[in-house]
Amino acid sequence: MNKRKINRKGNLNANFQWLRALVKRNMKIALAYKSSFLIQVIGMFLNNLSFLIVWYFVFRKFGDINGWTFKEMFGLQGVVALAYGFSIALTYGIRNISKNITYGQVDKFMVLPKNVLLSMIFSEVQISAFGDIFEGGVNILIYFIITGFSFEKFIIAIVVIILATLLWAGYLIITQSLAFWLSNSEELSNSLLNATLGAALYPNKIFEGIPKVLFTFVFPSIFMSSMPVDIIKDIDLSKLLLLTFFAAFWLLGGIVLFNQGLKRYESGNLVGTV
Amino acid sequence: MEAIHVRDLNKEFVFNEGKIFKKKNKKVQALKNISLDVKKGETIALIGPNGAGKSTMIKILTGILNPTNGIATVCGLCPWEKRKELAFKIGTVFGQRSQLSFHLSARDSFVLYEKIYEIEHDVFQNRLNRLIKLFEIEEFIDQPVRKLSLGQRMRCEIISSLLHNPEIIFLDEPTIGLDVVAKRNLRDILRNLNKEFNTTIFLTSHDTGDIEALCERTVIINEGEIVIDQKTLDLKQTYIKKKKLYVRFSKPTEFKNGDGVNVLDKNEFDVTLEMDLEKVNFKEFLEKIVSTYDIADINIEDPSLEEVITSIYEKK
């Protein structure tokens, strides 16, 4: 018994098994309270539906906004809800990076033989995000029904939603990791998220000049919403390439920033370490 | 090879002080030239007053913090360079921080640790069964953790840090908040663990009962420096400067203060004395009172370890 017999595979398979077990545990926690699970999913679905109702009346009054009609809003709402939902549903720890840093809770992830960022982001699930995913799926379906379905469009839609999800993940990691430099920046991280998510729910055609630059490069809302819809609509491969580079840039930037911040955390500017 | 080897370890924290536009950096030296060796299978307590540097030390040794300078190896690995590799060889228990899922059973959490530590399933099952028996948790292993008492939860916490059979277990205040019975049970279990698996135990605690019951060696740290490093049993002998003597006389007796002898309490038949051992030769004093008075009973008491440690903190 004294001899350690551990199968240290140290490869992708071992990490996959660990993440699968982690998600399974988190889902078990979430489903432990079934009524709460259903209420949250339905609540988020209705919340998102209210946006569409508002847009219906806006477009009924104004017709179109720079070429965008109500039917494009199904696509936009679908992409945003799906990408944001996927970025947090099984990885809600991504929204609590800042809190963990501020309260010195990164320690519990650092004593495990795993990647700290992955351990942290996969540590929680967000039930209401399943409502986002459900509602997003329904919207995309409606969008395909009213604009015409094609296999090509379907594949492109899957790709852009994956890219937008990765972009969300990168953006959230960056805004949450600011806590390594700014003490107690939880509120700031939430404000940055709300600014981006809020702007993502509007068609980019309404933004011009400086706001357009801002919502493209600083708060990358346009890359998370209108651009993916344009790519699906026009099957625009040059825009798809741009989105790919942009998503990779933000995600890699987030990983680099987090790891740089972790060195600061290790060098000890956290609360209660002395 | 030592389980832990530390040489000239320093840790400096830099804090911002002052208003937004007039911030000044304040440096705090949390550890000063710490050198320490711990043998495999040793049980060691690292104690000190709040802010002494205990947590900083444990965090550096477990790979959470980088030191400012100095050398350290734990199980032959540099903790801050080989954090992940080291995590396979050590276990950590933070008394105030749970590693278990509150809403699930302890067994569910243990299953996750099987994957985290990449343990083969049959090896994991055997070890879990062994630990379930050793820690006596059969009755409540399948109950949600939120329904367990603190003592039951701590036993499960410790199991979760032992599933991968670590060479060293770091325990930070493991008995905090536990009642006396739960404390005693936990100490017994940890002692058995050390005997059965030869697991090195590195413990920080404010409870001297933990130290007396578990640790053969005590390191006292204060203001970032090691001030005492010796066997726990010797600690009392070295630093005891006073003894208490309870004397019961056979007939009413008057007893007065003398040089180095202080009467703490008295009545016709009983007297409680405190002797300053730097002024009084205990053996001679005892012989003297036995020959001088008609004594019915006598009881000698050393100060508790807590009193000894308090006096050390005050002096340093």
C-alpha cells in the first residue's frame, strides 16, 4: 500500500477524462435541485424572448435599419445566445475568476496537478445558460426557416458559433484576469461584460464612427453578433477568416494574460497570505 | 533524501498604501532566511502567532507562492517550478477551505479526485476502502456533505487529500472549530496514518493539543524567522521556568512567600505554590518542605505547552 501505483498518463486523454468527470459532477449538483433547474432555464428563455418582442415592434414601426430586418434579428439573437450560453454553461467558473483572485481562492486550484485556468473555469456550471442555448437554438432554427435552409449555411453557422464562443471565452478571461493587477475588480469585469453583451444584442448597422470602432475592437460585440450573422447570410469567407483570427487573438491573449497574472499572484499580492 | 529541504528562503510582499494619487509601496518581509530540513515520515508542527509567516511558508512549499529568493525542495522537487508534478506527491488540507462538493456526497467528490490524480480504478478503490475503514466514515460517506457535522466533514476532507497516497500531507489548522471529541478522533486518525503509511505530516495549528498529540518536532516561527526548532517533548523541559506545587497538610499550617516561591492560593490545609526555577532548586525545596511540614498529599504540575509557547512568543 505504501507504493504509489498511479497511472500518470499526462496526456490529452487523462485531461479529457478529468474534465468529463468535472462536468459530470457539476451537472449532478445542478440537477440535484430539478425544479430550480427548470425555473432557471425557462426564466432565461423568457428573458431572451422579451428582446425579440421589443425588436418586433421596433422593426414594425421603422421597417428596416440599414438593410437589416426583423428576420436577421432571429439570426443575431440566436448567435449571441448560443455563443454566450456555450461559453459559460459548463464553464461558469470563467465568470468567477476575478472573485477567486480577489479572495485568494486560486490556492485550491493551484494545489491540484492540473492546469489552473482549466480547473477554475470548469469548476462551476450555470443553469440559466442552458436557457440561453435552448432559446438560441430555436432562434437559429426560425432564422433558417424564414431565410431558407442550405447545408452550406448550416455548416458555416456551426463554425461561426464555435468561433464566437471562443471569442466570448477569451474576452471573459481577459476582463476577469484584470483582478491580478487591480484589486477587487469584480464589478469592473461585470460592467465590461454587460457593455459588450448589451451592444451585441443590437444590429451593428446602428453603430457608426467611434462607437463602431469601440464595439469592434475594444468591446468586440460586432464580432460576436452581427458579423457572424452576415457571414451566415452572405457565406462571406473573408469575414470568416477575420473572425477566426480575431477569436484566436482574444483567446490566446486571455490565456497569456491569465498566466502572466498568475505569476503576480504567486509573487504574492493577494489578501491574507502573510 | 529529506522530504523537505529549505535553505535561506525569503519572501517579501509589496503593498500599496495611501490615497489614489499618492500611493506608496510598503514592503513586508514575511519570511527571513528560513532554513529547515524535514525527514521522511517525520511529524512536524509549524507554529507562531498570527502574521508570523506560517501560511506563507506552507504556500511556498505547496507551489502556490514564489519566494523572493532562496532554495526549497519538497519530495525532491522545487515547488514553484514543478507545481503540477509536486501536486501528485503531496496532499493539502486547509481547515477553513473545503475541497468537497457541498451538495453532493463525499463519495462523489472522491470519484472526481480519482480522475484529477489519474489513479487506476482498482488502485483507487482499494485505497478508498482502506481509508474509509481507517477514518470510520462508512455511515456517512453517501450523505450530502452539507448534512455532515464539521468533524465528519474534516475526516472526509483529509481522505480527499490522501487518495493519491501522498508522501507528505500539509495540514493548515485541521482541527479548527471541532469539539473535543472530534479533535481527539482526528488526532488519533492522523497518528495512525503516519504509522501505517509513513506519511510525513507538516502541520500548522494554534491548538497546542494538536502539536502535543501529533508532532514529534515543533518549529516556532515569529516575524518571519525560525526562533525555535526542537523536539516537542524537549520544548517544555527547555522553556519551563516555573512549576506549580499543590500541597495538602495533615494539620492546619501557615505557609508564607519565600524567595522564588509565590503563594498563589491557600487555606488552613492547602496551599498552591508557584516556584521560579531560576531562583529555587526544585529538589532541595521539595526535600525541605517534606522534612519541615506534616504533609498529607503533594501534586506537582508543569505549565501547559500553551503557557510555554505564550511565554516564548512574549520573549521573542
